[in-house]
Amino acid sequence: MLQTVIASSKVSIFENFESKQHAFIEFVLDQYIQHDVTELDDARISELVNLKYGTPQNAKQQLGPLTAIREMFCGFQKYLYEKDKKAGSL
């Protein structure tokens, strides 16, 4: 079920973020599938950044300032269940 939700949400997610951000979002979504909802906790951003890029400096080179990384991390999550919410409101 979770993989289906993520797969159907990726188009919306990727349409709303720059291509350079897609790799990190994809990484976070893979972690979400493997480890469940705790991966989407705002407190996990630093750990996920370090897992993917090794250091915050490397992440900043790829994605921009840490504030932008945090905004992206929180921002893409609204698209995960957007279709389900719309369908439920019909």
C-alpha cells in the first residue's frame, strides 16, 4: 500500500521541485518505505542529509542552503497523500 501511494504521488512531487532535488526526495521516500513514517519526521533531516551526502556542506552544494533543504523536506510531504485526500472528499 505505501509503495503504491508513493508511486502515484511521485509525479506531483517531482513536478513541484527542481530536478536537482529529486535525488534527495527519492532517497527519503526509499527510506520511508524501508523504515516507515519516522523517516518523515522533521527531526530526521540531519541524519538523512548525512546518509545521502556525507556532510551538510556536500548537501548544501547540491541542494542549496539548509533552510531550503528543510523547506523541501517538509514541502514534498504534502503531495504524498494529496490524491487520497481529494478522492475522500468526493
